Amino acid sequence: MAELKLRKNEKGMILAIDMGNTNIVIGCVDDKKVLFEERLSTDYSKTELEYAIGFKTVLEIYNINSDDIKGAIISSVVPQLVNIIKAAVEKTVGITPLMVGPGIKTGLNILMDQPRQVGTDMIVDAVATLNGYGAPAIIIDMGTATTISVVDEKENYIGGVILPGIRVSVDSLVSRTAQLPRISLDTPKSVMGKNTIDCMKSGVIYGNASCIDGMLDRIIEANGFGVNGKPEAKVIATGGLAKVIVPHCKHNIHIDAELLLKGLRIIYDKNVEGN
């Protein structure tokens, strides 16, 4: 294998990876846009070689040569797999990736009791939102957990919310009840179901949409957004299930499926030598 390099002085296309509890988001981002985004399953039993094969396969599908990748960055909320994923990236593209975590420059002022405990995905989403949409902002990320982050008008990260994720909730409901079946996450014909499956779908789709609307109402009220001269907060949603729930919310919410990868690119650039 070729000698590993931390290509911190090069610009161009980078490999960006976010490791979540359920999926690993992988994409390539150049100086202007996200070239692709794909998801692989998070699997604690896989070796670095198996992950490397998965990464290499994705790159080959999009006809990307590893030599064209000038850098790499990883964020992760799964500490047990960080070293394995890091080694898999090194094996795949011959680059030692940057890791989002303590000591890395994000440009975000985190006003939390324990800033180091804030999930890297929430930080990355906030950085991308500030860069692309401005402040104040409320960021919703719908994955294994549904997280809500709040950035004030001074661009400070001032707090957040963590809720059980949609699929986690559904899986728990089904596993703990004898007669409720597994369901697909598509919209029922009416808010009031006429059969068990549609009743469940309504609870999942409209129930979660109502939860998001309710939390937004409380967050906006608590921070005075849009009142007494304070600017209104932009609301951005991302994550695999955002497109399922957000269309049924009453608030004006913009969906940005590429938010996390954009944030990883911004953080990478902030830590490239010479910037």
C-alpha cells in the first residue's frame, strides 16, 4: 500500500464521511458542490477491509478514481468504530482523514454546559447552516435520533433537543406489541385511519410532524425569534426521513439533504493549511 498522506495543503475533491448509529453517509465534495451521497449500513462486526471494500465500490459506481481525491474528513457518533473507519479510508484512498472532534476548527461558538459532548453531526449541521442560510437558525436532523439544534442571531450554538428517531419508535412499538405489524413509512389517506396499518401510519407521519411543529413553536417562543425586533429563525431539515415528515409540518421548513456533507467540506477547508 502506498505511503499515507494527510493532504492538508491540497484543494479539490474530498471524501466526506459521517458515521451514524444506523447508516454511514459517504460522499465526495468538490470546491463547489456535493458530487454524490450514498448510505452504507453501520455494522459493528465489519472489519476495516470490509468497510474499505464498501467505500471503494461506491467510488467505482460514480467513476471516481482514488487518486483524484485530495483529502478526507470523518465525523462520527459511534466511538467504537472510529479507528476502523479511519483505517478503511486510509486503505481505500491512501489518505489519513481529518476527524471532527476536540481541537478541530469549526468556527462555531458552542454555548453548552459540556461543549465536548455535543454530537459531531449536530455541530457539522450547524456549521453548514450558518454558511448557507445564516443566523438565527433551527436545524432538524432526522436519523436514528431526531435532533434539533438552535443557533442564535449572534451565530452562537445555544442548545438543542434529542428525540427518539422515527424508525426507533416504530421498531419499539412493533416489538413490544403482539398484534401490530411492521409498516412502510408512506402517508395514509386520512389523519384518521380506518384500519390498523393506516392508524399506525397516521401516528408515525402526522404524529411526528405535529411533534416537530410543537417543538418549533416552543423554541421560537423561548428565544423570541421574530418578536420585538429579533429576526425570524430559518428552519432547515436534513436526514434520511426529513422528506417523509417535513411536507406534513405546518411551519415553513427547508429540506437540505446534503447539509451534513456541505458542513464537512466547510470544516475541512477551515483546517486546511494556508487557509
